[in-house]
Amino acid sequence: MTAFERALKFTLRWEGGFSDNPADPGGRTDRGIAETFHPEAWADGKVTPEEAADIYRTSYWDAVEGDRLPEDLAVAMFESAVNPGVTASIMFLQAALGVGVDGVAGVKTWLALEKANEPLAQRVADMRTGYFIAKGMRGSKRVFLRGWMNRCRDLWRELRN
């Protein structure tokens, strides 16, 4: 199994079904692909597994350059790119590395990553958890907090395997 396949398998445990939660700005969602953000995948009223995998690869995996990362870090970065987003995922990595946090993985981020010798995947996962706790304590997003925390715990278990 490739690192992308592992990351996708993990993420689809949480994103695998259909939902249409009125509190979700993405609207109708199938396999984690929101109609609002990916209307092309919804042309026939549903998202196929192949369409979902293509979107996950190009919009999330490639966006965090998963193929350049150590596998556990790639899984954590991909999962964070899917939820809460690519920019947030890169910001978590930058904060873990102690470099300027701007959400753009530039030269300084990659140089710091090459020199890093610590378990960054767990630090990214920790930062993601903190992000969700802060976000889930506000207004309409509170409804999602329990699910976000369960997903964060599941990511921790995945990274320990």
C-alpha cells in the first residue's frame, strides 16, 4: 500500500458516507467531496470512488506534497489538509518546525523539514487537535466538536501503528 493509499483509506473512514448537514458550508457531501467546492464531481448526483480519489490526490495530497514527506507525516498532513484545509495543514507543519507561519510551504519550510529529526507527525496532529478545540467552542461549529475529537484520536492511533 502506498502512503497515499494509506492516507486515503484512513480519511475515508471519516469521510466515506453521504451527508447533508445544514451546519456544513459544503452542502451535500459524498465520500467527503462537498458539492459546493467540487460541483464537477456531482454532475450525475453522486461522487464515484474514482472521482473522489482523483480529487483527494490533486486537491489535498499534491497540495501538501505528500510524496515528498515521510509517510506518517504525509498521512497527518493529508488528513489535516482534508479537514480543516490545506493552508491550515501547512501552518501546523510550520508551527511544529518553528518557522514563519504563513500557510505557504516555501524554501524555509522545506529546509527546516530536511533538518528536522523529531516526530513531526504527532506535533501536527496535536496542533490540529488544538485548532478543533478552539473552533468547536464557538457558535454553530460546536455541533461538530465531538466528531472532530474522535477523528483526532483516531489519527493518533493511526500514527502509532
